[in-house]
Amino acid sequence: MEIIFDGIKKAFILISNLNSEVSDVTLLSIKVSGIATIVSVFFGILIGAFLALTNFPGRRILVALVNTGMGVPPVVVGLVITMFLWRNGPFGFLEILYTPWAIILAQILIATPIVSGITLAGIQHVPGKLKIQIKALGATRIQFVLLLLRETRFSLFAATMAGFGGVISEVGASMMVGGNIKGYTRVLTTATVLETSRGNFDMAMALSVILFCLTFIINQLLTFVQQRERRK
Amino acid sequence: MQSSKKSLVFFFLFFTIQLYFSCSYTLASKKGPVIFVTTTSVYDSGLLEELIPLFEREKGYVVKTIAVGSGQAIVLGKRKEADILLVHSPEEEKEFMVKGFGSRRRTIMYNYFVVVGPKNDPCGITTTRTAKEALRKIAERKCIFLSRGDNSGTHMVEKRLWSEIGIDPSKENWYQETGQGMGLTLKMAFDKGAYTLSDSATYLIFSKALKTNLSFVKDERLLNIYSVLEVKPSMSGRSNPDGARALSDFLISDRIQRIIGNFGKDKYGSSLFIPCARKKMELEKWR
């Protein structure tokens, strides 16, 4: 119990002192997971909308793949990407293993299926009559898709939050492809693992508190945007 | 809706550009990054965070330090995914050199292995003098023993010790594999009241972190020797043999050896690693 309180206390001390190492790690977490989430939201909505609105042989398999992708352990994604990015691997020439870009790439692959899956479910949930109505009013194909996305914006926000939650909290892939290099690829989750294995349990607890607060604030912002129409 | 979209795009562009420049700044060195794969026990001690920045500042290389178990480190070296290794698994290191994967192997420091157990010591290991006797006692009395089970250097030594005393514990139910690093295995041993084999550095760090005294047997003849291995460069030309050589030379230099010898004295009461780059012959006698 003592360690937990020490940790919470330490978290507030670290935040109020603007400890440079901790703020660097926190900022990198925000940047990496923020960029990864935005890219995944873009591709995820495209894929989700495409799968929801088209019909072709093999579509169900793709949907099943997306749904499976929602549950693939990050460490598996990390392992596969590491092997591809090894300098003697097929994409070794890129020389991005053990850089923040490798973490972003891994996180995009983790979050895209999550966003796609929720978008897909959201669009399919729109009543069929509404779709007919939009078409009947003479909407072009692009207008049709944009209107549907507008109708499903609550799901899209939920998808964004789930995607962000998935990547900010993931540790396996970041550890493998980033290498947890101090001041370069160390993010909040990998720093927490390291401090735990060093026996600095209060520091690990403090980092966890910061991670929780950060996730809470960002979800609070997204929820605020999502819910603001309800109050009108 | 419109303003939130704009702010998203802004966030994306701003951070991507900023991250791009901060990365290229970090890697601005013309000498190219050195991939330094190290064993977790050294990394977790914090020693490298003192030495590596010195090396980077003085020699102008950027070092990417990756902490993994010795087993994985050696495999990464064989695949030429690393430029230089810091490991403590002498048998595997010799094989690595004999098979021509490495260009040079140098011993830089050592400490001891300790058999660690709960404070009240139900198996009575403190009455023994060597690690082998302690392990035999644990097996006789069937006390719970935690094995790393991860092919790390410590795990290799543990397996060797069991086979040397002619006991195969792998099927016994008092023998459990944690699959965790040394620190967390010690923590688990502490929580479960179990025994385990540890290097003396991690043991010192964790007995301080857990604010407890564990019973232990320090085997003066069971040395835990750390070596640096320079990996032979690969054909692809993406290796950095010059950086590896520079780092290896740096680690055995007198000044750095002195820093290693003093590391941890203030915090743990005794040094965590004993430098030995200059007394290799002496160590060979011990083995």
C-alpha cells in the first residue's frame, strides 16, 4: 500500500517540477500515439466505410479479418514488424528500426483494425430506410458517404477513442520496435516496464499515474466534442 | 466539427514535422548509429546510462542501446542485427567466436552469483558455502525454486549447476520457471518465499528496493563474467564495425574501468561490478 501512495505522491512531484526526463517521455508518447491514431482514423474510416457499403465476394472474410485484427496482441505486431525492419530483413534499407517511426508504424497497424471495425459496425447500424432516403434525395456517391459518416459520428468518435486507447497503452510493440532507448524511443509504457524491472516501484507507479491522467484528459476532450450536441 | 478537423490536421502536421526534425537532429552524426545489444542485468543497474552518454559525447557516435537476455543478444549478433554485444554467457560466447560470428571478445567486468532465499531460510542454505551445495539442499527439501527460464546468462549458469550436481529439476513441482527478468524474478521469489539464483548486482539493487534482507549464499568461485563482443560486419554494409571497435576500446580504457569499479558504491554500499579488463589471465584461472 505504501508504494502506491508513494507513487501517487511522486507522480505529482514529478509533474509539478516538470521533470525533464518524464516530460520528454510523456511528450513522445503523445506525439507517437497521436500521429498513429490520426493516420489510423483516416485509413480505418476508409476501410470501415468501404466494407460497410460494398458487396463483393470475399467481403465477409475481410470483415472477419478486421474483427480479428481488433484483437491481435500488440506484441505479435511488434515481432513481425521487427523482423521486417531488421537491417538484414526485407525492409532493412529503410533503417527505421529502433526509431519513433517504427513505433508509429506498429501502432498504426494495431489501431487501424480497431477503428475499421467500430466504423463498420456504426455504418451498418444506420437504418436501411435512411440510406434509401438519402439516395432518393439525389445525393451523389460522395455526398452519400459523407452524410452517412455524419450520421455515425458518435461511433467514429468512439472508434477514435478506442484506437487511441489501444496504442497509448500498448507496450509490447513499442518495446520491440522502438528498443526503449533513453531520450529517443522511450515512451510512458516502456519506461514503466523498465522502472519496474529496476525495482523503482514508486517511479513506475508515478509513470502509470501520468499515463492514466493523460489518457483521461484526451478521452475527456474527445468525449466533450462527441457529446456537445446532446446538450443543445 | 470544422474546427475540430482543423485542429486535428494542425496537430498531425505540427507533430510529424517536429518529430521528423528531432529525429534527424538526434541522428545527425555522420558516423552512423551503433546498435549495442546488452544483457538486462547490466542495463537495469543503470551503469550504461552513465557510460554511454560519455562515449557519445567524446567519440561522436550515437549508440542505440537495446536490453535483452543474453540468449537473444547472441542470436541478434549471429544475425548481424547488432554491432556489439555485452553479455555474460561464456559458453555461448566461446561458440560465437569459434564459429566466426565475432571479431573480438574482451572481458570487461565481473561479479558473483548468489543463491537467494527468504529471510527465515526454511531450506537452511546459509549453512552451505557453495551454490552447488545450496541447490542440492533446495532439491532435497523440495523448497520452491524459481528459474528464469529465458536462456539468459544466469539461466544458463543455473542449468549448468543442476546438471553438474546430477539433478534434473525440470519435472519437479517445486521447480518453477518465471520467464521474467532477474529483478522481477527476485521480487516473485520474495513474494512467494521461494529461492532463486541471481547475479550479485541485481540482488543488491532489489534487496534495497524491497527494503528487506534475504538469506543468501555468495559463491566466491562462481563468477559472473561480462564480456563485450564485436560482431563481424554483414555484407549489406549496414553494420558499424568502427563504432563497435570504438565502444569496445572505450569500455576497457582505464578511466572507464575505474568508473565501473566505483559504480553503485554510494547507493548500495559496495560496487555492483568489478572491472577486470586488465586481469584477464587471472580470471581464466578461476574458470
